[in-house]
Amino acid sequence: MYKIIFLVLLLVKFFWSLTLQLLSNKQVGKPLPKSVQGIYDESEYNKWRSYNNKKDKLHLASNAISLVFNIVLFCTNIISVVYYALPGDVMVKSMLFFLLIGLVETIISLPIDYIFNFKIEAEFGFNKVTPKIFIVDTIKNYIIGNVLNIAIFGLVLLAYNLLGDYFGIIAFLGLAVLMILISAFSSVFSKIFNKFTSLPEGELRTNLSKMFEDAGYKLKDIYVMDASKRTTKANAYCGGIGKMKQIVLYDNLVNNYTEGEITAVFAHELAHFKNKDTTKMTFFNMLNFLPMMVVMTVMMIVPEIAQSYGFSDANIFFAFYVSFGSMLSIVTQLIMIPFNYMSRAFERRADSLAFEKGYGDELITALRKLHKDSLSDMNPHPTVVKLTYNHPPLHERIELIESKKVNK
Ligand SMILES: [Zn+2]
């Protein structure tokens, strides 16, 4: 009975992504909206189509593999068999299980990651990942992923031992705090992966500092981050804890965009920063944890769920593994629909504010370049946008700025 519920969840998840992909396929070959014509020439556009097609197929393959993997896990008693075979108490057993399953997952996803980076991304000239970086990143991700998993499980176990039935609510609050810390210290995390250098003195530095200080912030420094060793994508953000704030520009942005365009992108990011959009989205993202906590609590109250998987009683490890696994991501995706709607509104407001600062035209050329460089979808299916996009598609953003120009 419970196995059927899990199976249904897994299938809904798979068919949700399949549906999104079929909708996207329907868009192929449709004429582009006027505002985004001429960004790709015909050969580039075809390149984009074949890039997306290959990416979609890979994505589907990876979904199918994870569907099979999860069906094996959740339609058999393999989890409890492995769990009971491992030595130690709950914490040690769980730690070993995470390390083991993490290793299996890393190995299974290795061919897909490899094909993505070295076949598809490389074929289209995006890949900046050398085999050495690929291996080091895979190992770093494995270690960081497991350290996080084990640390979070440790907290959950502690909360459960201390608080019994109410641990779900407490764990939710604990996670909220953790997420705030992670977002506050994200600059520290990115220093593990990247190098930061100060932006040299010059017109760009003067303009950005002025705009930043006009907005009422104290500037610690403007950094250029070496994002280009991993990606060709360009971005900028503001951050920092306390009074002194820092600006981070991707080196791709600094090297390939005009000073006007960089300032326009920055004006957009500054608007997010000023309106606390990022903080709000972090807050909404915390609601993602709510279904987890509900499921976890239910699984502890109803021992029959764990028993149907071969556990002798309700089991905190199993409850955690289900709640934090990828299966619930379908619930999360459904929850995110209204928040994506809000995020798209934040993006429109940030674009409007960059326009009002006088950077409308530069923002348009920058956005066209940004989308061109990442070969992103110029004409996504409207339903796909409504369901999954946290940014409006390019043609809507350009049309918004153009309409403001007409009204001025
Ligand atoms: Zn934005």
C-alpha cells in the first residue's frame, strides 16, 4: 500500500518532467517573437536547437535512470536490508548508508555528467572544465554533499531524541536558521571554489562605487571572480555580512561586456539587493522544507510505513531518507509555481529600475548577449514559463523595456 504511494510519487515526478519536455518540443520550429529575432543567425539558431535537443535527451536519460534506481529502492526492501547489515548505532549506520548510497549515485551519474561536460558542452564550446577540474569537483561535491547530509541528519536525530514527536517543527526552524547561515556565508563557500581579485581603479570602478553608495551602502570592495574556469556564463551580485558590502563581478562579464553593459547588469542586481529580493526568495525557499517535515512527522507517527519496507518499527533514518530524497522534489516543484511567479515579478521590477537609472538600452544589449552566450531558449512554451521559469523569457524582458521607452 505505502509502496504504491511512493511508486505513484516517483511516476508523477517522471511524467511531470516528460510533459515539460514534450511542451518544449512543441515550440521547436515556431517563429521567434520579433524582439528576439536576429540574435542568432540561422546556423547559430540551428546550433541552439541541436544543443537543446541533446541536452533534453540527456536529461530524459538521467531522469529515466533515477526513476529505475528509485523504483529499485522503493519497491523492494533493499534499504532496510542494507541498513540492518551496517554496523554501529543509528548515527553510524546512517552515516555509512549515506556514504555508500552517495558513492553509488555519484558512479551512476558519472557517465551523464561526463557526457554533459565533455560531449555536449564541449561540442558547443561552453565547456571550460578540464578532466582535472571535473574529477576534483566531483570529489568535492561528494564530500560536501555527504558532510551536509550527515550534519543535517545529526541535527534531526538530536532534535528527535530531545523532542520526540515535536521534532519536525523544531527541525524546520533549525533548517530555517541553517539556510539563513548558508546564504549569509555563501561568499565564504564560493571562496572554496573560486579566486577573487580586486577590480582595478578606473571608470567602471568609479561608476559602480558611486551607484552603490548612492543607494545607501558602504562598499568594502569590488571583486572579480574567476568564473570563466568553469563556465562562459556572465553574472554579478552584491553580498556581505554586516555594514560593509561587497560587489562580485564574474570575469566573463568584465572581459566580454562594455562598461555600460556591465553597469546596466549591475543596476539590475543592485535593484534586487535593495528590494531584498534575494532575501525574500531565500525565505520562500524555506517553505520547500515544509512538505519534508510533514512527511517526516507522518512517517514517525505511522510505523506501518517503515514496516512495509522491512523495518521493525518507525525509523528516524528511513523517515529522513524519504523526506530529504529526490522523491519529494515533485511536491516542491508544485509549491514553487506561485513563488516563481513572484520571482518573475521581481525580475521585471529590477529591469524597470535599471531602465530608470538610464541603462535601458545597455540592459537590452547586455541581456541579448547574456542569452546568446548561454544559448538559452528564446521562445519557451508559455506553459513551461508559468510552471518553471523564475525569470521572464528574454522577449518579454525586452518588450517591457521598449514599452517603457515609448511611454517616456
Ligand atoms: Zn535578476
